[in-house]
Amino acid sequence: MNKFLSIATLAALAVASPLTAQETEQPEFPSPNAIVEAAPASDWVKIAPSDLLVMDLAPDAEGNARRVVIQLMPEPFSQGWIRNIRKLAAAHWWDGTSINRVQDNYVVQWGDAGYDNPESGKTEQKALPEGLETVPESAYTQQITSRDPADTIIWDSGSYGVDNYSDMSLFEKGWPLASQIGVDTRLRAHWPVHCYGAVGVGRNYSPDTGSGAELYTVIGHAPRHLDRNIAVVGRIIEGMEYLSSLPRGKGQLGFYEDASKRVPISSIRLACELPTADQPRFEYLDTEAETFAKYADARANRRDPFFIVPAGGADICNIPVPVRRVSAE
Amino acid sequence: MNKFLSIATLAALAVASPLTAQETEQPEFPSPNAIVEAAPASDWVKIAPSDLLVMDLAPDAEGNARRVVIQLMPEPFSQGWIRNIRKLAAAHWWDGTSINRVQDNYVVQWGDAGYDNPESGKTEQKALPEGLETVPESAYTQQITSRDPADTIIWDSGSYGVDNYSDMSLFEKGWPLASQIGVDTRLRAHWPVHCYGAVGVGRNYSPDTGSGAELYTVIGHAPRHLDRNIAVVGRIIEGMEYLSSLPRGKGQLGFYEDASKRVPISSIRLACELPTADQPRFEYLDTEAETFAKYADARANRRDPFFIVPAGGADICNIPVPVRRVSAE
């Protein structure tokens, strides 16, 4: 189905040509979504329940449940913070905390809003669980050795490798990354990038790197200047709309000035700690598979019927990695 | 004020060091916002009330007014559609229409949702005013002659001129543009780009280009693949949060399936057609001014205290042109 059709046309199309008929026509230039839908089962990779964080917000004003699912980053990225996040979830630390900040075209942030103690006159924070790691700033990036000193381009898939924020962008294990050659050209730094829906770790001034207790997600144009300055630990794969559509905070940086506007978090759990029947299951499209290359090319060069001029390129955040919900085994 | 501080730190800073004191310190590397705040009055350009479109939505559930202000693009871009939009506003055509589509990380779209006529069994649309132009697809871009055949780079301001969607991005008259050299290298095409908050014209299949009656704005990562495929006619300069925070539609493409979810539009007027006292006044930062170059550089290379690694670049949609509200003369 094409974009930006008027409602009248949408209705007319729905009447005149059922989608199934259109899809079986196999057009010469299928849409990115059609390419993904045609992927063989072997192109999809299961996401382990232990890599999913399930955040249940308090029901909305109409009583509807609001569940947000976060996929945690795989090794070797951001693992110190992710170990902390697993501990925080296991300790049920976030239960009763809240979403406290919604800044338009930027981030939604959640964690402990603190408690104004009238006796001390101070804002007091909830105690963190024992044994959280202090992760060094060096962990914002991963140093890798080029396979060959002369072979500095380890991935070149046309114009969507061009990046304003690094010397190359790439996909690995289902994640968008940026990469920069070092002064020692045998070394490259790789790092995860702040695309829409990326989840990062709030922190105070350097050298603090945050524990993982204070988290945010991106709800606007990719704020790539945060890359290498804050840890990216995951991405929202379901329920993003419950965060992105929240009223914007009227305070500084989008914090809710009125505490009653904060959205209570009922619980955050690792999916593997939920009852089996309640564990959501997801798969991502293998970014090494041929289907993904076709999908990325189609995102960069839209030739499906609505389009008249293919862009000829795409930035990495405009090629979201397809993720789908699947039923339990 | 820095980003991603915990609430506790934010509170502590507010107590320990009032913002005014911090700002008068004039740090070595001021933030982009501080650079803009320090701009001389001569760096700001007035926006004519005749270039502002004022959209009043029905009040929200709590009875709060919701006003959205759109700045229309200057010549030579998209002027056919903009003439239509001026006629539609003058005819009060949008009054009583609605916001009908909210698709996460994509667009909010408004216009005539149509009326299901039980007699004809068809969805009927509101009649358009007489005399609207049919704008050709060639108007998606503007051809310009390079000043010199050999001089194909007319603007080079470092890495934020690099673009995934054209051979160069640039700012002109306060607007982000993309530019591509033609087969005849004496010619360049320029076009306005789909950044967050850009306003475009919904259309049906090519060669339809839309009249301007159906409009949308971008509420997510810049969908730059729409450039040169749909007309960009303006941008939201105030009240964006009333659109971006709307509940996402559950129907195909984010259309509201339940008509009661549509947000009524009370009126859309050119600001110059409002009573003088009700006309909003705005200025944008002159994109030719030295302040703007400093601001863009600071966006691309954040060195203010929160940041530890400057990005070294920025894409054009991550350098939003500063716009400010001013009081009437």
C-alpha cells in the first residue's frame, strides 16, 4: 500500500483491488516491506527472551494496557551497562518509578524521579542494588583489528555506507553501527548509533557514564551527536507509540514540572523472568542475508509505484532493521 | 543546561549555580543554543505574516487551546502549491476538516476525511475552491545555473555539507536544501528537504502532485526518500507538540479507523488575515550570518561541558534553523 494517498483513494483502492491481489502480482520493483515479507524463514534470527526487557506502564486514561519491549544489544557492545540493567530488572528496581521527561524531537526518559524529603529539604533517590559496575568511557566504543592493514573498508554496500558522523556506517548482528579508523590504521572503533527508538543510558557529567538505572529512548530525528558520548544499550521493538505519543514536558529539557504528569512504570522485567505464556517472542531480519541487502537497496532507491525519483542513497537510521513478533514455539 | 542529567543533578545544579551565573561565564565552547542567544539583532530575519499559516485545532480534553504555526517556503520553491494553500486558507476551506492520520516515526496528516454518503454508498469529498493550480512534477525541484561551469561547489561548509540523498546539502534563505549536479554540469537542481517538522502536500499516484488541500508534517527521522517525490511547502515553527504527541492511528498507514479519534481543525488562516493583535510574529536566524556558521559548527562538533567526543559532522536535518517568537512591533 502506498503512502500519502488521500482517504478517498485509499477507500477506492480497498474496494477496487484487494491487497492480496496486488501482492500476488509481484511487481518489478517491490516495496521494502514486500521484500521483507517475501524473506525465507531462514533469513530471520530469533531474539533470546533473556535479551528482551519488558516495560509495563500504568494503563492509559481509558484503561488500556501499555507494554513496551526493548531488545538489548548483543556483545561486544555496552555489556557493562547491560549487566547492570539485568540486575536492576531482577531486583524489580524500576517498579514504581516513572517516565519523567518527554522532549519533542529528542527523547523520552525514565527512572527514579526522586522524593522531596521535607525533613532534609533534599531530593532523595531510591537506593541502587548492590554490585552494579562502574563502566569506563572507553566502553562507548569497541576497538577492532582490521583483517588486513590495507583493507580498511570492511563493508561497502554503496551510498548508504556514507555517514556524516563516522567514516562508515554498517550493520552487524542486526544492529546499525558506525565505524572510524584509528590513528593506528590497523585499528577501527565501532559503536552503536542513536537512531529513532534507540535506548541509551542517562548520566551526569564526565567521567560518570551512568549505571543504567536512568534510561531514555529517541523520539525524533537521530541525535547522532550523542554517539560515543552516551551508552546505547538497546532499542524499542514494540510499543514505541506509548512513549512517542506522550505529552511533551513543559519544564526545562522536557521534564514534567507537574509530578502528576509522570507516567508510572508498573514493572520492568527481563522476558525470561516472565511466566512462559507471557514471554513475547521476536525475530530480526539477518543483516548478513541477501534479503536484507535487497531491502536496504530498496529503502535507498524507492521504485515502487508511488515514487517517481529514487533517492540514490539513505542514511543508516533510515534503514530500520526489520523485527517481527512471532508466536511461542 | 546540559542533557541527560538525572533529576537529582538537575535539582542540585539549579540550587548550586543559577543558570544566569553559568551563562555569564562565557565558556570557551558555548553550546549551540548559547551561540544563538548571543546573536546580534541584525542576524535575525523577520518572517512576514503573509508567510505564516495558523492552524487552530479543537481544544484538548482538558480544554487547552492548541495552535500550530507553519512557515511557508519562500520563492522559488513550491510556489504553485503555496498559491493554492493561500486560496484554501482564504476560503476557510480547512475549517471543520480534521487530522486523520498519525503514523509513528513518519507523519501526521490532515485534510478532508470525506463523508460516507449512505445514499450513493460512496465517500464524498468537500468541493475545492475554484481556480486551484495543477502543479507539474517538475516543480519538485528548481534548476539553477552554476555561476561558473567549473564551479560546481557553490557551498562548502565542511562535513555537514555531505549528504546521503544528494551531492550536497546547504542552507539558503533560512531553509535546508539539497542539491544535485545535472547531466549538463552547468545546471544544478535544488530542492527542499523532509526534515522533522517539514510540511508537505499529500497526493495520489503520479502524475498527480496534490492540490495542497491534504497536508502532512514529519514526526520522526527525516524521510528524505520523499524528497523530489512530494512537494515540501513549509515547516512547523510553533505548536509541533500538538501534532507529534497525538495518539498513533491503528489503521493502515496510521489512519484513525475510529472517526471519533480524528482531531477537528477549527480553522486555518494566513496570519495576515487574523486580527492584528492575534498575529504571531517570528524571526529566523539568517543562514548567511556568521552566527549561523558558528551554530552549525557547534551542532556538528559539540564541545560544551556534557560532551566528551565531538561528532565531527552533522546531517542537515540535525542542524535545525533557529526560529524565535517576537512581540508585535
